Amino acid sequence: MLSESLLAASRITDACMEISSGLLEDAAYVRGAASEHAWIGDGPDNLPTLVRSLLARVEATG
């Protein structure tokens, strides 16, 4: 049972790392090349604002 728990934890960690990596790539894209075409504002409804917020959280925990 312990080995199954460790395996599940490893799978969850891998999935979280994949999501984190994807968010970092998306945020870099929005900050860089897409910033010319994307409106980056301070409102909570902006996707770029949300991406920046998620990026800040990932960087803070990393």
C-alpha cells in the first residue's frame, strides 16, 4: 500500500510539473512576442493578468 501511495504521489508530482512548465511557457509567450497583440492590464478579468499572477506564484514556490 505504501508503494502504491508513493507511485501515485510521483504521478501527481509529474503532472504538476508538466502543468507548471506549460504555464511558464505560456506566460513567457504572453510577456514576450504576444505582448504586442495582447492587452495587458491590471484587471482581474484579463488573461495576461491571470497568467502573470500564476507565474508569480510558481516562481515564489520554486
